[in-house]
Amino acid sequence: MSNEEFTRLRIKDLHYDSITSMYFLEFLGKGNKRRQIPLKEKGMNSIRMFRSARGIEDIDAAQGVDPLLKTHTVSAYSPSYLSQYLTKAIKESGLPF
């Protein structure tokens, strides 16, 4: 998944498969191809924790057109902002990259 695809994700792109009991993301990727990416329980928990830490409503209460992940100003991430945010977090982590 590209940075741009990730920042365009909306609540409506998140689906639950009752047969496998797993969540997955379904979105239009490069070349307008429909893509599906499974999310493990840890990934879903991380999304829920991130939204909670930002003071954003839970996924179950959100509108379908709302961004899946929001910035501290409650707007969607732009690809460049997300890249800067992650670069800063990695540097602050002290992990060797």
C-alpha cells in the first residue's frame, strides 16, 4: 500500500468478514484496481487506540466518509505530512534505521 493510498482511506473502506472473523481494507489502488488488505486484530486495536488518543469517535460511530486516521487538527493526513510524522517518530524512537 502506498503512502497516498493509506492517507486516502476512509471509514467506509474498512470491512468485517464474518466468515473469517477478520477486518480488511478495500480500496481503489494504482490503476483503479480494487485491492483488499487483511487487518490482524493488533492492527485494528492500533487504529482504535490511535483514534481514541486523538479524541476521535470510535470507528463504529464514525461517518463512512470520515478519514480512517486523522491528524491532531482532526483532518485527513496528507502523504507529505504522514511521511514527516513517521520520520520524526522513528528518529525519536532511537531505533537504528
